[in-house]
Amino acid sequence: MVFETSFERILENYDFKGCLTAQAMLKMFENAGNRHSDLAGDAVIARSASGVTWVLAEWDVRIKSYPRYENKLQVKTWIEKPSSSFGCSRNYELFSDEKLCAEATAKWVLFDVKANRLARLRPELIASYEPEDKTVFGGIKLEKITIPEVFDSETEIAIRRSDIDFNNHVHNLCYLDFALESLPMELYESASFRNIRIVYKNALTNENIAICKQKKIDRKSTVAIFSPNGTLCTLVELSSRLSD
């Protein structure tokens, strides 16, 4: 089942050029997936309260163009037939005035919070989503993000109470905010990112700060986000070149 949903224009989602931000795109993808889950009878907050919850492992986002404020926005999303007993991939397409402008895939795993281990997918759970055979990127396996040995800069970012979500963790989209905040101003203002990858390793919970270490090589910036005790939590890769 390909689930389709439209989004209203919200002023805070646009930058000074009148273009939709990358953060807003991911927020739309996330909310479209949540609406699909509600329709499938798998509401996210209710599932989290049950002790067995979906955990986001990775994003791969490829942006062809950034919609402008006057454009109408629609997202299509679906899950692939699982290739694992513990997780699956969800695909997304963003349309601006019916023209495809961004695609993404997100990898999700089912996690038993009490047992602190992965949980097996039940056939009836997957069936409720009516999975599809197609995938936005053709099922190509991505290379791992390389952690730089030396970084160009290090930034400490205060974690706000509003960054914490219903799982009592820093919400997954906040890590993109942290990465962008850690970039040098000239890079942040001049870059038009076409490819965004986020790999989640460990959750930031009740820590006061996130430590972001940034390295730029050619047209790609890698940001490694650590907890105060040095645990690697998330890797973010931002590229101004669209992946093949």
C-alpha cells in the first residue's frame, strides 16, 4: 500500500530564501509514516507504551530540489517487504506541485525495551501495512559512513527539554539540527545539501549537552555526535552532491 498525504504550508518550515528546509522535509516524512501507522492500527505512542517499539536506525535522503512556499506539498510512503526478521525499510517521496523533488528511505527495527533486545516482526503486523515490492533507490546497499580520525571543529550544544520525545530520548530529527548547528557559518549559509544520511548508534537521554565534531572533505561534511562520556550516538553526513 502506498499511503498518500498532503501537508499545509507552515511559515516556520521555510528559510530566508522562501525554500522548505531539509529539517522540515524529514519532519513531513516522519509524520506521513506516523499517519500510515495509525491507519494500519499500529499507533506509535500506543506501541511505545506497550514496551515493544519501533526504533529508527538510519536515514538516507536525496533532494532534487527544494520546494518554495507557494508550492503544494504531498508525501507518498510505503514499507518494503522485510528482508530481516527484526526490521524493515520505509520509503518516501516528496512532491512539489506534483513534481518529485525528494526521496528517502528509513530503516526501522522493532525493539523490546524491557528485555533490551530486538523483537521479531509478527507476520500480522507487517501485513497490516500492506508492504510493497518497490524501493526508491533500487535496494542498493550503502557504504558505511567513515568516522574521521581528525576533526575540523568541536561544538557543544545544550540539550533542551523540548528536544526530548515520548520515549524520553532526544528526538531523532534533533540530531540533524545539532549537525547543522555545528557547521561553520560560511558553510551553513552557502551549502545546498542534496544528500543527507543519518545513522543512529546510541540515544542521548538525560545528558545536558551533545558534543558535535565536524569534518569537511570536498563537498561532504561528516558530523559525529557524542554524549559527554564519549559514547558515539549518531553520525550525520551532509553532501552538496546528489548520490548516484
